[in-house]
Amino acid sequence: MSQAKHRQEARLQNLIVSAKGMNILVRTEKLLREAGYRAHSGRCRIKGQEVILLDRDAPIGDQIEFLAGELSQRRAQSSAASPDNSCYEET
């Protein structure tokens, strides 16, 4: 295995661990394709559990880019929902 591919796989695994820390389940699956459409990786909620499905047939760079983007978006949503304590003055 080339060193670059090994680094990419390590990066993907680190992102999956980060997702788990955010209570997001990441599943890498063969997404079925039919004539007329192409399946893509995506995020959904199953029985209250947030799940990200990665297309295992997609290039690893695409999987990393998608997962990193989803986690970044989730972090932004979480920080927007949290009050910013620096805006409050003590009296």
C-alpha cells in the first residue's frame, strides 16, 4: 500500500472516530445503483440516531471530503445553537 493511500485511510479513520465522539454513526456501505440515478453519500437519522452513509465505492478522497464537510457543518450548527457567553456582562 502506498504511503499516500495509508495516510488517507488513517485520515478517514480519524474522521470516523471524531464523528463517533459527536454521537454520529458512520457506515461505509455499497450504495445500490439503478439505471437512471447515481447514489451518493449522505446523512440521515434512523430511530433517533444520526447516521452518515459513505459510499465505499467512491474514491477515498471523496469520502474524506464528504465526511469532513458533514462534521464541519454539524460543528457549526452546534456552536450556533449554544449561547456565546462572551456576550453577557456580569452585574
